Amino acid sequence: MEMKEKDQAVAAATDEQPVLKGTFAAVLLLGGFLAVTWFAVFLLFLSRQ
């Protein structure tokens, strides 16, 4: 009996977690944009010296 209650509690806990795939993709895109921008400004800095 206790095992069924534990399984139900675990199933309920996993159902309540939000799906974060969109958040992960947005963070990757933002990080990529920041990296590209940083390198573009760095190359501009090097070309002006």
C-alpha cells in the first residue's frame, strides 16, 4: 500500500514541473547574440588600431 502512495506522489510531483525547453532556447539565443556582438565590437576595436 505504501508503495502505491509513493508512486502517486512521485507522479504528481513530475506532472507539476514546467517545461523549460522554450526558456533554454531563448537563453541560448540571447547568449549567442551577446557573444556575436562582443566579438564584432572586439574586431572593430582591433581594426581601428
